[in-house]
Amino acid sequence: MKTAIISITKNGTAISDKIASSFNNQHQCIRYSFEKYSDKNTVSFGSLSGLVSDIFSRFDALIFICACGIAVRTIAPFISSKITDPAVIAVDEQGIFVVSLLSGHIGKANALTKKIAAILGAVPVVTTATDIGGRFSPDSFAAANDLHICEMEMAKEIAAAVLNNEKIGIYSDYTVKNLPDIFVSQSNIGIKISEDYSGDPFEKTLHLVPKNIVIGTGCKRNTDAEIFEQFILKNLRKHSIPIWRVHSVNTINLKKNENAICRFSEKYDIPLSFFSAEQLMAVQGNFSRSEFVLKTTGTDCVCERSACADGSKLIFTKYAENGMTIAAAELPIHIDFEKEIL
């Protein structure tokens, strides 16, 4: 989770350090501090609005150490959609309250608020109706279980039905754990958890599709970004895989600064992971083998091995074209209604 922590006072800078120091490797943290109070581990800024304009769309979460009003006025011009907006949290300058301001469910701001409050010994402030009532939230459930929400308006209807104490239908192609008692097999409104998002088991159906496809890839140096993008999308279409089912893009660490791969990951907001040649060679499985690739990279196959490096199962083997390669694997699916975000 790419996270920006923004402070504007001396004490705020100290609080940001405490938060960042307590985060685990799930967070790629960058601390920003007002230039007067910056330290050796922060990026200084002179204009808060200028900073937020630059980073708002590039981070998964923005944590402000300041008054809520300052944070709200600063982010207001950039708010677009609950699907794409980052999580926004405000922590007061004394570290007493942590407030979830934006993207509480899909953006994971509510869960992040509780996590920060635990770090600081502060009071978490979450105001979304399902959370304060301890009710099922389709947004939070989907985010926690890596499910893509196909119909946001229907997700809102499900949430409203929950708040009205209505029973919700459930259909799943996978085993589910800890199913709440609000779910029943028959109802006029319900959720379907499946790779198949075409059928409607209920009169009003919310389709939730697993984001469990891992792309393994590689390309020659200085490959054109647009050509690389079209190559990846073309091969996904061959296997009827929509881009929003992709969980991550994996490759060898030699490609950390490869523009085409980095641009693709950033454009589609897909996490990018890198592995050493030793890590890739340790992946178990029956993979394609190239002596040339082994000589130049230290591993006999980049795309297939990197696709399976997270423990996923290969679903299509290597395609190669003009120095670009792709393979794809599928992560196992575990649906748990009590799974926590982060």
C-alpha cells in the first residue's frame, strides 16, 4: 500500500515518524513535512495544496497530521470517485483522534484508521453507517477478499438493504467461511461470488469477481510502453481475462526501472513485485527453459516463474513477441466474511 504521511508542524513530524516506524512491509511509506519542520527522513514541501495536487492520484493512502478542516479543504478539488480516490485519514496534532475522511471501505481508510489509532493509543473515528452498527458492508468485504465490484450502484443497494434489516441472498462458487446470519439462499436481492459475472441468481444481483490473476512478464530494455501495454492486454483477451481481475504484476528485479513495465502497473493501478534470480529459480514447477535467458538474467525463465512466485498456479504458459514475454497464474481463492483489511 503506497502511503503518504503529511505533517505541517514540529509535533506532527514526530507523530508521522511514529506511524511510519510502526508500519510493516505492507506499506511503502513516504513522509512529507512542511519545510520548516522537515528532518532527514522526510520530503519537505512549501505548499500543502501544491503537494496534494501532485501526489493525490499517485498514492493508495494519504495520512494528514493536522486539523480535519485543513485536510478536507486541501483534498476537495481532487475528489473524484469512491472507486479510485485514495484513503484519506486525519490525525490531530496531538495524536488524540484518528479520523477516517474518505474511501473508508474500498480505499481501506476505516481499517487504516483503526490501525493508526492502535499505534498512537488514540481514538479511532469512523462514521460509515455499516461500521458504526457492526453491519456487513459489501465494499469492505470485497476489499478484504480481493473481489472486484462489478456494479457500484448495486453495492449501495445491498448496503441499504442491510441497514434496513433485510435478508441478503448469497451464491458462491467457492467455499465461504463465517457467513453472517443475514444471508439466505433465496432473496430478491443478493451477491454472487464467481468468475462468471453474466448470470443473475437473484432479481437484483451484485457480482463480485476474484482479483486473483498474477501476470509474470519481462521485456527487452527500453521497450515502448504502448507496445508493451497492447501486448499484455492482447494476451489477457485471448484467455478472456479482464484487466480488473489482475491481482499483481511480477517480474525479475533487474527490471525495477523498466519504463514499460512500471508505466503499465501505474496506469492500471496494479501492484508490481520484483524477485531475484535466486528466488525465481527456487520456484517449484515445470517451466519453459532458455539458456540465453539463464545466461543473461540468472534464471532460466522470467515470466512463468515470476507468475508463480507467490504460490499461484500457472494457467497459461509463456507467450513471446518482439522481446516481450507474458505468462499468467491464478492465486487460490479464500472467501472469509470475517477477514480484516490490512
